[in-house]
Amino acid sequence: MTKTSRAALVAALAIIPLLATAPAGASVDRDLSWHLLDTPTDTARLRGLAPVDARAVWASGSGGTVVRSVDGGSTWSSVGPEGTEALQFRDIEASSADHAVILSIGPGEDSRVYATDDGGRTWSESFRNPDPAAFYDCMAFTSKTVGYAMSDPVDGVFRIIRTEDGGHTWEVMDSAGMPPARDGEFGFAASGTCLQSDSAGNLHLATGGVDPARVFTSRDGGDSWSVVDTPVAGGASAGIYSVSLRGQRGVAVGGDYAAPDAADHNAAWTADGGRTWHAPTGQGLGGYRSGSAWVNRDWGGGAVLAVGPTGSDVSRDGGRSWTAFDTGSFDSVECVASGACFASGEKGRVAILRAE
């Protein structure tokens, strides 16, 4: 993908409109709903989302925006770094109400990382991409101190940077163990979940731009990677936008942002830690979905959410089938250990999941 078309993709992802109707013929889970919270912004698109627990919640997005709540979303503060209004913070990772790391996306020096240790009162810039060929999309942390961020391919391979001090310093990792990318393959900076870690510390990197979409996996801290095809269709604006694993179970969700209602070949599931991926056997996702997260509630151990600009879906069988439950526009979804789940998206939207 050329720099011009990559920039067009980023711009298009920022303006996908809200659709207020559910897909025709879709079954609806009426036991679930999103309850909107009152944030300090009604203009920023909040694609970065990082709830630490049921009380401490961070979100980030366009216009250099970072918002933070320490009371479960009842009240919020704007805490973004000064002088970053031109940046899009598409990913945020937080380990506490005080510590968070944010990633801005874009070509060259637009890709930056900032860290805070005091709840956003002050931020330090810990990484600024010096390579005009690199474009960073997502971050993932395997512990409070060890984290990774991925760039679209440089010289034919995806580039990974690593931190061992909670995001305060970063180093580019050796790419010798990374399989070659296919021509036109890249990641989607839509929800900060194109790179994710599982409970065992394995890393999973989801791609698009090529057909089929693929998932790369590292089981040794990013030193070496394997890659497999998935049933998710890829293309210039299509592929896997989010990958999420819990134990051996996992889902990959996406589709085509240019055709947000299209509901074919936009999801896959795994039961072997990402070694093989399968298409849903029941009802699929209701459209393009950019975020996914496993639900930490007693719903049989296989409950996972997916969100996008045309609605939300839930699977209660590990991604084998999906049911729509909301038609609001969201980009990201995350759940915490207590069972609370949050979603975020356009026009400063942040919501908490309610289950009847």
C-alpha cells in the first residue's frame, strides 16, 4: 500500500458514520445493552480504550485527546499531553489509575509514544519514529513493564519495538524471526487491538490488505513468529481489525470499513491458541467490526464481544456464532477482571455494558 492510500485509509477510518438500524434478519440479544457515559468531549473519536478495573478507565483518540475516570465513568478529566492536538492517539494501555502509555499513529514522526506516571498531569515522550517508511498501529503489554508496538512492514517485514520499563524507553527488535509480509499487507489502527497478548504472554498480530487476512503469533517475546491464514477476507480496506485470545480460545474480527454493513467472511475463531482458524458455523457478525474483547463473567466461559460503527454483537460459544445486541457506533471494547465491560468510539462516546 502506498503512503497516499495509507493516509486515505486513516482519514476514512476517522469518519465512518453511525448506522442506527440492525442488519436485516439478525437475531437480537435483548439482555445486553450499552449505557452511555458523559465524557468531556463530543468531538473526539476515542479509538483507544484501557479500563484497568471497574473504576479506573482511560480512553484516547483524535485531536490529542486522552480522558480518564477514577469512579467507573461517573466523572471524567481531560488529561492529554499539551501540544499534541494534531496527533491521533489510536491506542492506550494502562496498568493503574496513574500509569498509562499512549500511541499516536501515522507515517514517520507522527508515530509516537508518550507515558505518564501521575494520572496524566505530566507526560514524557518516550518514542518518536525516525523512519519515514514505518507506520505504527497498535501496542500490547504482557506485564506492567514489558510491552510491544507494531509497525506496518518496513523492508518487507512487520517491525516491532519493545519496552521493558513500562513504556518509558523503546528499542527496535531484530526482525530476523519475522516471516515476510505479503505485498500490500498491513495492520489496521482502528482500535488498538491489531496486536494483542494472551494470558500466557504470547503475542498475536492481525493483518489485512491481502486475501486471506492472516494472524502472526510469537510465543517467545517477539523473537520469532509464525503466521497462518484465516477465513477472514482481506483487501485494500478489509481484513482483521482486532484479535483477542483467552487461553486457547480466540476470535479475529474485522471486515471491510468501506462496506460497513457487509457481513460475510468478517470473523474467525480458534480453539488451539491461534494455530488454526475457522469461520463461524452459526450466525456471523452483523457487519464490519473493529474491536473485540472476552467477557469475564459466568456466561459459560466462551463469551466475547465485538463492536463496530454499525453495532455490537456477542458470542456465547467462543466465536462460533454471534448475536446482535446494539446498533450504536463504537470502535473499541475492553473488559476487566471484575466483569465490567466498556466501549468507546465517535463523538466522545464511552459506555458501560449492562446485562439484564
